[in-house]
Amino acid sequence: MKNKKKIIHYSVLAGILLLATFLRVYNIDNAPPGIYPDEANNGTNAYDAMVSGDYQWFYPDNNGREGLYINMIGISFKLFNVSMLTLKLPSIFFGILTVLGVYLLCRELFRKKPHLALIASYLTAVSFWAINFSRIGFRAIMLPAILTFTFYFLFRGLRTFDPIKKNYHHLYNFAIAGLIFGLGMHSYIAFRIAPLILIMTLIALLITYRHFLKNYWHGILLFMIFSFLSAAPMLWTFHTHPELVNSRSGSISILSEEVNEGDLFGTLAETVMLSLAKFNFYGDPNWRHGYPPYPTLELITGIAFLFGIIYSFILFCKSCRTIKKERHSGISSPINTFVVQTLLLSWFFIMLIPEFMTREGLPHALRSIGALPVVYIFAALTFDFILTKAKERSAQTHAITLALILITLFYVGLFNTIKYHIFWAQHPKVAFSFNKDLTDIGRYVQILPSEQTKYVVTGSLTRLPILLLNEQTDNLIFLYDHELDQIDHTQNFIVLIGNNDKYLATVLTEQDPDLIVTTHDRANSHFYEVHKK
């Protein structure tokens, strides 16, 4: 009977991971409908690194970006060639990894509630928030996976290492946790606040476990050593180039008087309110990050999240009152309710700080992405609470409640899938936000004769999606709008112009009466071709 339950349990997990993979890979060429210039910048850097072999720890252009994600794109290009899929492959990988990480972490934190881990991983798998950033070529998607696996191995080490038996072979969990945590320095700028979660968790462990440092110093030391080794290349880069540390955040931080307009606390109150409101009331206004004005979480998950975080806070307060009773002698595992809830609550609020401390574009689902795993763990706590209460009443009540929860979860998955793949992906504002016209131009260039001279009039950043799709295309020339006089009218040429610059087509036809303009209409976008009659 026990083996049968295990088979069912892991079959469900496998199904969740397959579903997560499908939702992140399906129709990747068209949803999102275009390659945003920031994504293309990552891709062109990756392509250059692949060709030259010069992979960097930090890429300074476009306000500076940590190099690990870009280098992974480069490897993806090298293995499978340049395509929409290979550009997004690292995001897809980390998105799926986050689903698995949420499951493993919940299994570790809630050992007696394996169903909670399945619910949390399922909610992550079908989440619009998680699906969306798993399909965009932004490095931020690495952060949830890094945090979940860090704390999974850290808490696994706390559980499996016995200071009395001195089973030192289990200390490898601390080394792996440190190695993964150090990789966070190579991921996304918001990670730099993550050490505060470790500090809060350590304080909780010191409070509830009498001889924690004495018994677990080996694990702590291993974690610190491997974290440092893993983070060292980026730390050294920042040491030798300190200007890179604040290459982006300085211009949007609320600590700047230009940003807070002399009212720091008023601005902070505003950013905190907007950040928290995005989960249930008013979401990210950027169409690349969500489906405005709808909140980040759909109704059911949103309600479950609210109840779950309140329930977590109640459990935390109750455990505070019993700390003396729970204070261990140093023999048993240091993992207890106080420590677990401290981890979850501190993780949530600390990973919102990058959003709290900026004012640009709030609410901002991307800057707060580090809180994503714990949001769905809170939601799963609600479903677990309902199931537990139903089981206490009767077996029949539990069975009916379980059936209703399964139907509800199916609805949540179906709702988010339709929301993303049908309504969001096909919305004209999404096409505009991802500069779909640039991607359409890039694809059109691919089918043009190689001997034909192809001029593309666009800016330095907006040309990158076109360049990425045509790195090896012959006779492709990029011009700025003030360089139209460089066009050689004696050649067999065409000029391609994005939908925001139609006036340039008019300028060209006025200069040369032999030129005509053709409009290329695509789904939710269009661009212009100027060519001879």
C-alpha cells in the first residue's frame, strides 16, 4: 500500500513537470510574439561570445548584466544554432527547475505533508507569472531556481547531518547549497539582497537550537567556503570595476533625491503599497510582465496566497510563544515551525525589497521575481489547511474536499493556460510591447535573396532583434534615420522600416520618385518596405 502511494505520488510529480515543460515550450516562436531588444542584446552578446570564445563574467553594455545567463545562451546557440527556442532555452530550463525546486523544498520543510509539495509545485507550474518569465530571455528567471535549491540543500543538510553520530558524509549538502547560492551573484541584481534571508534564518536557528553553532559549524563553514568560491569571479569583477556595481540601480533607487523628490518615507510607503497590491488588486502595468490591469495572481490563487501568508504569520507568532519549550538540547534536528516560518516570511518580504527600493514602473513583477516560489508555497498552505480540517471531521468530508480542491486546481491551470496562450499572447499591446515589427523584419530578411542589398533603418538597440536572426546574412546594412543619404540607389536594394518610423518611407520617396512603399501586414504588427517600381 505504501509503495502504491509512492508510485502515485511520483507519477503526479512527473505529470506536473511534463505540464510545466509543455506550458513553457509550446508555440515558443510566437508567444511572446517578438524578441524584445533587451532579449536580443543578451542574444547578440551570446552569439559574439560563442564565435570569439570570449565568454565574460559581466557584460557592461545595456546598463550591465551578469554573464552566466548570457553565456548559457551562447552554449545553447553553439549546440543547436540560433533560433527563438535556443534564445529562450535557458529561461525554459530554469523555469522548469523552479517547479522541481519548489517541490523539493516543500518536501524538506513539511516532511509529513507530501501533498503540500505537489500543490505548491503545480501552482508554480501553471502560474501565469512563472510561465511568462520562463518564456522570455531575461536572466531574472534564474533567481527563483537558485533560491529554492539553495534552501532545499541547506535544510536537507540540517536534517540529515547528526552532530552526535558525526555522519560527516552528509555535510555535502551544505557544500552544494553554498555552491548554488554563490551562483546567485552571477544571476540577477536582485540576488544581492538574498543574504539577508540567510541571516534571518540563522538568527531563528540560534534562538531555537541551543548549541547550533557548536554542532553545525562544519556545515556553516562548508557553505561559506563554497559560496565564496562560486561567487568569487563576480566579486573580483566588481572589485576591479566598482563602477559596475551600481550601473543600473543608482538611477532608479528611491534613495536618490531626484527619485524621491525630497520625501523618502512617503515614496517608500507608496512603493511598498504598490508592490503588495500587485498580487491581488492591481498588477504590473507593463504588458511584457503581465496582463494589466489584472493582478499577478488570478482570483483563487490570490485568495489562497492571502490566507496562506496570514496563516504563516499566525504559526510564526504561536511558535514564538513556545520557543522555550521547543529549544533543543542539540541532539535532534534544528528544523521546527519557528525556523520554517521565519524562512518563508523573511524570504517573501526581503525579495520584495528590490521592488520597494525603486520607483520606476511599479508594480514590477520582474524585480520581485525572487519572491515567486514562496508566494505559491503560501497558497499551498491554504489548500493544506483546508484538507487538514476536512480530515479531522470525517473520511467522507476529506474525500469530498479533496475532490473539490482537485477540480479547483484544474480550473486554475486551465484559466492561466488560456489567459497566457490565447488572450495575452494574441493581444495587440503585447505585440507592440515586444516590438514584434522588428522580429517580423528579421524573419522577412531571412527569405530575401542573399545578393540583394538590404538596408534596415533603426536605432542601435532596436536593430538587435533583426541582427540576432540574421547574424550570417549577406548584404545587410543598418542605418540610423539621419544616414539615408548613404543608400546606393544604383544597386538592387530595398529599405525596411519599422511601424513607428513610417515618415522615413515618405522622406525616401520624396527624394527618389522611382521608389514606392509596400506595407507588410503581420498579426498585430506591420512594417514598411521601400523599393524601386
